[in-house]
Amino acid sequence: MAEVRIERNEDFEKALRKFKVQCKKEGIIKRFRERQYYTKPSQKRREKRKKR
């Protein structure tokens, strides 16, 4: 889980940017987008074959 600790004199925008980078590294956004809509198992297999 992404977590950012903010110092007293740290800018909010800077902390938000750090949080977004952590989310990207952990793949949170990617997983959310994948699970947003149901994908049939056959479609998943087709996409997996295309990536290879």
C-alpha cells in the first residue's frame, strides 16, 4: 500500500507527486483499470498470446 509522510514544511503538490509515483511503481492504477470491467477468460488468453 502506497504511503507518503508529509513534513511540516513540505509542499502538498510535491507529496501528491510522490504518492502518484509510488502507486505507479506498485501497479495500483494498472490493477484498478484491469478490474474496472469484466474480461472473459478467453479474451485474457488472446491478449496474453498477443503480448508474447
